[in-house]
Amino acid sequence: VDPEKIPLDDEKTMKLFTSSEPLNIKDENLKLEVGTLGIPEFGTRFVRQMLLDTEPTTFSELVRISGLSHGTDVWLNNAQNLVRNNIANLSQVISTRDDIMLYLIYSGLDKKRSFKIMENVRHGKGLTEEEEEYMRSFNVPEWYIDSCNKIKYMFPKAHAAAYVMMSFRIAYFKVYYPEAFYATYFTTKAQDFDAQLVLKGKDAVNEKIKELESLSNNVTTKEKNLLTVLEVVQEMYGRGYEFENINLYKSHSDVFLIG
């Protein structure tokens, strides 16, 4: 499959970011709120919570979420509160550095001053009193000015778009070529893969996940990485796929193969 020919508006793939429905999970006991486990940039608990908060339905919204998740004080203590309190929606909050300059230019501010404000905000310098007054004179809302003053670092939009294109293509394989997706994912995570545990079956995996989750903040980096992999194993079992034991005549030395 040529990844560059994958449509970036595929409906089933897009739905993965708000629901686990496209995965056709057969295990009724397995409840997943979104289907992005194992998808780069969108698989962590932090970003999965962002997906639940924002419910994206378009590629451009995913780009905004990528920008929000990579900035410092852009989502937490900032845009998250604006979205949750219905002060602004996902398309209005500041997500990448380009947003600031373009929004200010569209609001009527001078282009050079709009650029300078963007540069100061993305470097975490905030706004001067003069800049705040200048923005107010063009009816820029208070929540927007407040948001600019909280930001410490911001992602460029092109960087976020490149990440999301890669993530969306991988999500496409997860929906339409699941064996290939899981084989590749576990190959990249081979260091954190516990074959002895996984081969004991889904009940053993479920127990280990519960055990690791109960450790909460006392979990080591190695255990954290194992938990990440086991969640994907649990999902794969839930979709009806299984692992075979190592076979001297069939197995590859360091790559997971499709049986």
C-alpha cells in the first residue's frame, strides 16, 4: 500500500479519534473510549483525554490538537478550561504559533505588529500592556489576551500537520490492515514486550494491566512502557487476533510476522 495515496479524510479512520467502533472489538468486557492506542502522537493518556474533551471530526482539528499537545501551557491551565467552560471551541483557541499572527491580521491589526506579538508569545514572553491595549482596540476578546499571557512555548503549524499526516496514515492501517499494524507496532516496541506474559493469554494480560495501574505514581519507566504495550496487546486480543509461540523454523529474529 502506498501511504501517500491514503485519503486523509477517510471516515472510518477519522472516527478512530472519537470512538473505538471502527476496531470492531469482539470482547464485550473491553471498553475503549477512543481507538488511538498505538497511534503516534495520539496514543498517550494525556492526548486521549484531549480527544475526549474536543471530539475532533476533521483532519484540521487533529492538527490543532497536535499543536495543543506539544506546546507548554497551551492546553493545560489554558485552552482546556476555555473548551470545557464553553468560552471558546476547538477552532477558536490558540493551538499553534501561526494561529496568533493570522488571527490578529484578520482582526485588522498591523501585519508586522501581529508577527511580533506571535514571536513574543511563542517564546513565553507574553504581552506588554501596550500590546494588550492595541489588541483591545480591535475587539480581541479578553480570554484571547489572557491565553496569550499564559503560553510558554508553541508548535509551528507545519510541524503539527506533518505529525498528523503520519499518524493518520498509521491509523488507516490500524483500521484496514490490523495484522500489519500490530506486527509493526510490536516490532518497534520489542524491548518492552514481555512474550512470556503475553502468551499466557488475555486474562493474564488484563491482570497485569490492573496490577500496574494500581501502582499509580510508584510505577518505574520500564513498567510504564510495559503498560503501554500491554494496553495494545489487550486491544488486539479484544479484536480477535492472537499471538503464536516462537517457532524455530518460522519466526524472525527481531520482527513480528503475520501468521
